[in-house]
Amino acid sequence: MTESIIILLAGVFLPLFPMSMVFNAVLENIKQPWLKVLVFTVWPLCGFAIVFYSGVETPQWVLMLALFTSALYALRMLSLREVNQWTGFLAISIWSLLWLAVAQDISEVLLYSYALSMTVPLVLLVMLSAGLEKRFGAAYTGLYGGLARTIPRFSGVLVTVIVASVATPLFPSFFIMFDMVVETIDVMPFASIILLLIWLLWSWASARLIQGLIVGRASNTKVADIGVPTIGFYSIVLVALAVTGIYMSRVIL
């Protein structure tokens, strides 16, 4: 009984449906961008802390529920228009898969690095979403098209961050997802197929998001693009992520 309670509590932070709705509720009620960044950063780390310090084992049903949760939110991302909500659903879809990493024989340090490296692009996306809200009053796809013409520098950074967030090669999440697929082929072949499907849904949803924001007829609204120092900040973080991904490929593959 105690073990089930611990798993349910950890399932709030390493989201398992329906406990995953707690994160949605928290995110919906946070308006300050800096607080969203903080929540995104610490949320999965709290889940790992609960699992590690309790010493609870990961039963098979948790892994199956984690896959279901990730697939459910990945599928729902296809119909979302609000960038913050899209990012939140992607976070749940990613963090729920960390249960599969917990079940593997991986050190705590490496697991924490998994969580952080997969979350950093989401944090950047939260910051960029706040930039859209500041410029246009809202961050919805289809509300203002053609950002590539209106704010080209911002658009370039936004596309790169979106691509980094959905496990594209060179970024850490790509190698982590690849390792999960390989590790589950022999143990749970069905799970490896679900992982590949989730991966495909992430890519599909990201393409729809980019199309709704970047492509199309440019808005007549005149807004300021981001400056060179801001581009430098995002570039440094993205390059650091790519370097981390290359290093992880040597450690986990």
C-alpha cells in the first residue's frame, strides 16, 4: 500500500495519467514567465527525488501507464494552438517516459542529467512563448502568421528550439530516446513500437506548430525583433545542448 502511494506521488512529477492533470492545472494558473521556468526546471527532479529516496521498485504496470500517458499527450499535441499548453503537453509526454529510464540500471547522476537535458529546450520554449505574448498579446498558432518575415531572428531561434525539444539528432533527447528504444526491443518489443510512434507524433506536432507560427502571410503588426545579445544567449545554450548530446551518445550508446 505504501509503495503504491509513493508511486502515485511520484506520478505527479514524473507524470502518470490521471495525476498528470496536476501539472496542467499548475501551469494554467501561473502567469509569471520566471515562475514557469522554475516549475519546468524542478518538476521532474522532484519526481526523481521521490523515487530515489523512497527506494521503490518500478512495477511493470507503471511502465505501461507511462507509455500510455506519453502517447496520449503526444496525440493531443496535434490539436493544440496555444504555445504554452503545447509545451506543457510535450513536457508531460517527455517526463512520463523517464520511468523507462528509472527501470534501467542507470546511475542517479545520469538520470538527473536526462531530466535536465530534456527539459532545457522546454524552458527555452517557455521563454520564447513569453516573448510572443509580450509582442502580440497571446501565443497562438494562426493568430499571426508569417513570423519568418515579421521577426526573422526570433523565428530562427524559435524553430531551432522547437526542433531541439522533439528529440532531433545531436540534441540529448535524441540519444536518450534512441537508447530507450534499443533497451526495450528485447524486453518489451511492443513498448519500442510505442516509443517510435510517440517520437513520430512529437515531430508531426512540431511541424504543425512551426507551420502555424512561422509560415504564411505576414501580419501587418510591427513588432521588435530580438537583439544580438539575446540571440547569443540562445545560441550558447543550444550549442551547449548539442555538445552535451554528443557526449551522451558516447556514454549511453
